[in-house]
Amino acid sequence: MPLLPDSKIVVFIGPPGAGKGTQTELLGKSRSYKSLIAGDILRAEASKSTQFGQRLNKIISEGKLIPDEIVLEVLEKAIEEKDGVSPVLILDGFPRTIGQAEGLEEMLIRKGKQLNKVFYFHIKPETAIERNSNRRYCPVCKKVYNLRTDEPAKKGVCKICGCKLVTREDDKPEIIRDRLSVYEKQTKPLLDFYRKKSLLVEVDGEKAKNELMRDLEHELDD
Ligand code: AMP
């Protein structure tokens, strides 16, 4: 099924903890927008007990990026599966390198599509560290919690599916620092790449989540 003729493909870029996932979830509820969460898709691949899965798992636990050719192959399949299901498709956490951005551009040209907007979630490094170290994650339904602002009523238990929450291996303080430095070196160059194409929209990731959601809705209605 092709993407809806008027569907918009948008990208969320920002350091770990910038609130991309939270906004993807909120927009999914408020507007039924569909999303592809690169981290979730790659973690699902990494959880397979194949050699390939183990290789991906090691890279993710170390806070490094998965090689572009693997990401492009996995994400292209995922994009095809979400074809035509929503007026807006959010790519959350993809692309993360210039190589991936170029690969995505080629992929969309092949499908007769183009990116509509790229949202850059700006936050201070100390906010990123604070949010990631307070993050807990449900390994089953993927719901994410922040222990400071959004702790479930029953401590340590997912309010949706009742499973035990875990800390992601890559949310340990030393790995968070590595992920931030990977972001600075490999992902930040994308800001100029998309600014030159007049696609970049900067949003304030420090804002209260509902306020930021309204800013994004406004931009997406444009
Ligand atoms: P996230 O859940 O977005 O913080 O991503 C978790 C991890 O998945 C990252 O630290 C990378 O190891 C991997 N990953 C997610 N998205 C990408 C991507 N676009 N390119 C390469 N690796 C990625």
C-alpha cells in the first residue's frame, strides 16, 4: 500500500532524553499519528538470539551506533510496513548520521516522497543526564517512565501491562555520557544538513510536555 498522497513524513532529532519518545507517544494519542521508533525497532532485532541479534545487542549496550547499512535496511522495511496508515508518519531517532540521512533521502525519492519537516529537540546536557538516569522502561509493552515526574502508582511495575520495570543497560551513567558524545559527533552534523535544506524546525525540549505537544501539533498542521 503506498503512503497516503498527502501524508507527511517528519523526523525527530535530539540527544537522548530530549523527549522525542514522549512526544511521539502523546501525538499518537492526540492525533493518532503513527511513528517508527528506531531504538525500539533495533532493540527488537537485538533481542533475537541469533549471532546478528547478539552483535546488535553489544553495540546498543555500549551506547554506540549501529552501522548505517544495517539501520537503513531495517528501517526501510519498517517504513514499508507503515505505508498509508496515517496522515503523518514520525521517524523518531532515525536518521542519526549523515550517511543515514542521505540513505533516507534516496529511499524516499525511490518512493516518490520527501521529508516534510525535521524537528530538532533542544535540551541542556544536564537535562539529558537527569532524564536518562531517572528513566525506567517496560520491556514488554515499551512504556517509558520517569521516576521523578511520572512514577507508576505501584512502584517498579508497569501501569499498563503489570510487568516489572527495568533500567536500560545504556541508561547507566557512564554509558549515558558516551551516548551524548556519540550524539555530538555523529548526529549534530545533521542539524546543518537539514538547515541547508530549509527543513529544520527547532523546538524547546525543556518545555512541559503538553505545551511542547501543542507546539508540535501547530507545526504539523501548517
Ligand atoms: P534510543 O532508544 O533512541 O536511545 O536508541 C538506543 C540505541 O539504539 C542507540 O544508542 C543505538 O545503539 C541504537 N540506535 C537507535 N537508533 C539508531 C540509529 N538511527 N542509528 C544507529 N543506531 C541507532
